[in-house]
Amino acid sequence: MPDQVQEKKGLIRKFLDMPADSVPKTIFMAVAVCLVASMCVSAAAVALRPVQEVNKLKDKQVNILQVAGMYEPGVDVVEAFQVFEPHVLELSSGTFSDQFDATTFDDRAAASDPELSRALEDDPASIGRQSKFVTVYLLRDDAGEIERVILPLHGYGLWSTLYGFIALEANGNDIFGLQFYEHAETPGLGGEVDNPRWKALWSGKRLKDDDGNLAITVAKTAPDAGPDYHIDALAGATLTTVGIDNLVKFWMGEAGYEPFLQNLEAGVL
Ligand SMILES: Cc1cc2nc3c(=O)[nH]c(=O)nc-3n(C[C@H](O)[C@H](O)[C@H](O)COP(=O)(O)O)c2cc1C
């Protein structure tokens, strides 16, 4: 036993006596630096995760406030957000579900949960699976009547899935606004979805024509229904434009919010 300790000490001594630029010492230092650095990065990632989650939630809340026309720079976001009434909506029936807590329900996690989602055969928005439940937000006026509804939507553009919200007036047909809060389209091309001038094009447009057909179109040219149903394409970004046209039609159609919008129009919510 003492011989083994002596042997170890001898090895350490030998290592320490090596010149600083020897191969074993260089490799040892490189490995040590990598280990320490990766431990620091991992520790920072774990420690900052809760802060990142809070900021992510805040960013989403800012976007909901913005799309609903309720955002003012400098406001306390958490307090301002209290004006909204969140509900978990069952898409197929278009009614609110009390199965989940709307303040904590995770739409994205639900979309990959086999119990809470369905695989899409007809998938124009290229999302693979669709959650059967989504969190929607109601804005009520002073008399308690629904003034606006804010609905999440998402779908694939050219490089990424775009996540956003559409705000509709209480009639469930007139658009108040649309904006995306997460995507990875190219800045200056597909990324122009974030341009305030393009976002402003949505305000006042309509989803369905007088015959009840879904007519909203994002394209270079207006649909037959006319300019009230037309949002101009993004310049130089036809593929992102097509993605947005598809995702809006999908979410506003039968597989998306149609049952809910019918209930809203009928005043049964
Ligand atoms: C580096 C690079 C990034 C691009 N990013 C986008 C994009 O984000 N969205 C998009 O629709 N097209 C993007 N395009 C262009 C498409 O490849 C395609 O040319 C374009 O959608 C055609 O649109 P246009 O008919 O309006 O010119 C990108 C092209 C390049 C070279």
C-alpha cells in the first residue's frame, strides 16, 4: 500500500516537473479549461432558466397587449395584462373547458401530448399535431360584454414555425390586428412580418364574406371577395407569405376556431 502511494506521488511529481509546453501538460490544461468552462455555462443556464421563463411569459403578454391595442410603453405588463380573461378553449366544440387552469395551461406542451392533441392528416399550416385545447383571451368592456377576442395561431413559413396572435372584434369576423411573437424568418424578407407597416394592414380586414365563406387572403393580389379580405404579400418573401396565408386559413377554418367564432356570433359564450 505505501508503495502505491509513493508511486502515485512519483507520477504527480513527474507531471509537475514536465515543461509547461509539454504535450501531457497542454492536453491536461485544455481538458481542465473545457471542464471548468462547461461547468460554468451549465450552472449559468440552470440558474437563469427561471428568469428566462419569466421573460418569455412577459414577452408573450406584451404581444397579447399589443395585438389587442392595449399596450403602452412603460406600463407594468403583469398589471396591464389583468384586463384579459384567459380561457382554455376546446376547439372541436368551440366552448370553454374547465378541465384546465387557463393561467398555467401550456398550449405548446399540449400540442405534443398524445392525449391532448391529434395528428393532422390535412395539414396546410405544416404543424404536424394540433392541440385539442388552446388558451384564448377575452377583453370585456365596462358593461361586461365581450369587446375583443385574442386567439393564438401558428404555422410554418419558409425557415420556421411562426407563433402569433390574431385579435378579432366581438362579431368574430372583423380583424383588429395580427402579430407574431416568435419566428426565425430572414430579417428584411420573411422577417418583415414584424414591420409595423405590414402589421397595420390587418386592421379592419374581414375573415368571411357576406355568404359566410372564409375569404381572408394574404397574397400579391386581392381575392374575388375584394380588398376588405386582402393583406398584401411580403415583398421578396413569397414563401413566408404563403405560409401565413395557409396558417391563417387553417386556424380560422373548420379545424381551428370556426366553432368558437360561430358561438361568439351567436352570443352563447
Ligand atoms: C438567404 C436568403 C434568405 C431568404 N429568406 C426568405 C424568407 O425568410 N422568406 C421568404 O419567403 N423567402 C426568403 N428567401 C427568398 C426565397 O428563396 C424566394 O426567392 C422568395 O420567397 C421568392 O419571393 P418573391 O417571389 O417575392 O421574390 C430567402 C432567400 C435567400 C437567398
